[in-house]
Amino acid sequence: MKNPIGVIILLFVSCYSQQLLPCEPFEPVFLKPIDTSREDKDFFSFKQKLEKAIQEKNLKFIESIIDPQISFEFAEDGMGKTKFLKYWKLDKNPKNSEFWNELSQMINLGFTFKDNIWSAPFLFNQTPESIDSYSFSLITGNTVNIRNKPSKKGAVLTQLSWEFVKNEYDESNANQKQLPNEPCNWKKVCISDGQVGYICEQYLRSPMDHRVGFSKKNNSWMMIFFVEGGD
């Protein structure tokens, strides 16, 4: 016959552990940022021109580098330069398009080269196979605060740098807009040690977020894809 005291202690420890670990722990995975664009002088020169064009919101330059068959959506009609310009509202209101900010964020996270394509951000090519790209996001920063509630007043549970965390759905904040007194939108995440916390959305990036690719065609660098998600 089992010791009843032992059973009670076991149940208590089990329940207490569940309270301390609201999500299942996993092996921590880190991914430091890299940018290998300097390895190709020609592409690096192009990158510098691209950065200047983004800063100036130079639509003429962008139009000149968009491939006629650029892919921008995993859909039947998700290809083509004219459709791309319309999709990002670059055809009628280019200065206010989200295109500039999105492209800038990708480039700032670094380029890598694979299959004759320079692509950004770096995690598009560098995310380990052990990471489920749909379930995990990378913390893109150093000593980023993870808080115990979705508020800048929340206590800091820990600080993480360039580490993958698991995305957690929070129904209470699903449709909540950023509050005027809050510095960011908050995302609920599961940390590798089993804790659940909240992080500013600006410091999270999924491998399935927007990524851009450039390939050389007729001696010119062309933007051949600018997509998010998967097929």
C-alpha cells in the first residue's frame, strides 16, 4: 500500500510546479544577428543605394528594381509588379505606405546569401530546423524585458537577448489596440524555462514575417519576392 503522506506530497508538488510553470519548458535556442552583405561588393553597393532610397522614400528607384514577376502573396494572383504596387498602396499614396517601414526593418536585421539570392532579415535563412516557424518568434534585441503583465508597469520576470520564445494566444488582448500611455503592443509568450510573460511586439519577429529577396538579372539586382506567411 502506498504511503498516503507521500501521495499527498507528490500531488502538492505537482500542483505547485504547474503554478510555477504555466507552459511547457523547452530547450533554449539562440540566434545572433548577422549580415554578410559586405562579402559581395556589388550587392553591398546596391544595398547602400537601397537604404538611401528607403530613407528618401524614392519610389522611382523602388520601381526600377521590382521584378516584373515579383511574388508578394501565396495566392494565385499574388505575383506581378503592378499588383505589388497596388497591394502596398505605392500606386496612389506612396509616401504613406507601410512598405518603407517594413522594408527598413527587414534590411536592418541583416542579409544572408542562399541559392543565389540575397534575402533579409537574416533569420529567414538562419532559423534552425528545430524551431517551428509558425509557433516561435525571435527576440530581436539585447536584454529585452519580459514582464508579468501587458503593461510597462508590470514586474520584469527576466531579460532575454536574441532568443526564441513560443507564441501564446491571449484572447483578452487579441483585439486590443495600443493604449496611449503604453509604449507598445504587448504579446504573450512562453519562455524556455516555462514562465509566461509579455513582451513589446517591436522586439519580436517570426520567421514567417515579411522577408525580401534580391537576385541579379541582366546585371541588375531585382527584388524577386516580398512576402510573409507560408504556402
